[in-house]
Amino acid sequence: MTTPDYDAIVLGAGAAGLMCAAVAGQRGRRVLLLDHAEQVGKKILISGGGRCNFTNIHTAPDRYISANPHFAKSALARYTPADFIALVDAYGIAHHEKTLGQLFCDGSAKQIVAMLLEECAKGDVDIRCGQPVRAVTHADGVFSVAFGDRPVRAPNLVIATGGPSIPKMGATGFAYDLARQFGLKIVEPRPALVPLTLGGADARRAAGAARRARRAYRPQARRRRGAAGALDLPSERHRRLRQGRSDGGRHFDRKSLIANNDGQKRAGTVCGRRSRGRHRVAGRL
């Protein structure tokens, strides 16, 4: 039997792979972290507009959709957002809260990558980047990974290569192909939180297509402290929206500008009706 080179091999040096390797290494395991990209944490660096939205203080199991809802309960009970925030604070990384509990670095996402690399260093993790994994095999209880000029072996293999979104960043369906190779059941991926890009004849045929739609707008009310049950009145902008007027005081037309919760504007087609000389947005505002 061939002696393993490591206790565990982690494929993928993104957020999950870096964290996994760091924790395993600090628990005394010999860990090898591999990635085909030239540097680690490439998606971390672009997340949050370059400031990395590294956690959410309102994270809870019921915020996740899964065929196995108990997985999120177990994972979040073992490591909470507060645990990661404590790690960030220990490195002196300043951060702030934005909309709906999102936490962002005051500085740069590079601080989070540097923190995770330092955590890996504390666990003596061996990190190798810049070459693809050519093959993965398993025999006699040991995984063999062909990477670089020679295969590396370990009894444990962690797949943390992420999904196929953002191919320009090097994302591939490698994890799904590997799962199929070992006969694992796969939930086929569907687009989520990524743009859909069309090209060629199909895109040209769709040019100029429009569809009537209904849009409901419900401004969030906020409770005042010291007045039980009292609610703040909507802002002046919301009042104008309720009256069927835009920020400039103009009536809505069918190509009106809709103000979203962030105070920004975006173009949208709105179905409405005229009442007392005003064009009102359909649906409850």
C-alpha cells in the first residue's frame, strides 16, 4: 500500500477551501490546498464591489433553501456569523454594516484573503496554485490527485471548487464532473444571482421585445423607540410615489422610473390607470 503524502487534500482555494484547509491544519492534519488559478481567493477579491461582504448578522437556517434543511441547522450551529466576525476583529480588520445585516470591509477584500492565508500558515497548509487537476482516482482507501509533475495522495479529499458561475474568473463544472465520476447524486445547477448572456441570432430576434407587467411597491416602515406600536411615516419620496408622482413631480407614464429601496432609480414598464387626472401605478404602493 502506498503511503499517503497528506492527511487531506482540498481542491479549490476560494473562501470555503481556504477556511477548510486552515481549520484542518490547525487541528494537526497535514493538508494540501490546490487550485488551478494563479492566485487564491479570486472571487473573494471581487465580492462586495471589492470590499467583500464577508457575512450577514441575520444568517439563520430558515434563510436557506435545501432538500435537507437540517444541514444548514447543523452547519450554522457549529460555526456562527459571530465566530467569523470575532476572527475578523482579531486581525484588526475594520468593517461596517450595510443593508439588511450585510457586513463589508471598510478597506479591501484583500484583507480577508490575507487573513485566511495567515490562518492557513498557522496550520502549516501546503498551498499550490497555477496548474489544473488532470485526474482523480481512488484505490485502497487513498485518493490520488494528478497535479503538477507528480500525483499526490491522501485518505481524505475535499471538493471546494465552487459552481460554474463567472467562467471568466476560471469557474468550471469540475466538481460536478468529479461527483459523476464517483457515482454521487447531483442536483443539476440552475442560474441564480448571475446574469444571463445571450448572443447570435436568438438575441437579435429578442431585441425590442416587451411585456406588460404589474409592479407592487411597499416601502418599509420603521418603528420608533419609546412609542409602542408607533410607526414612522413614509419619506417624502414615498408620499409622492403614493400620489402617482415621480421625484421630479411629474406624473408616471408607461415608461416611468421606479425608485427602489436603496433610493436608486431604474427604468421599468408599468401598467396603470388614470384616476382624477393622474396616472397611478397598478398594485398596492
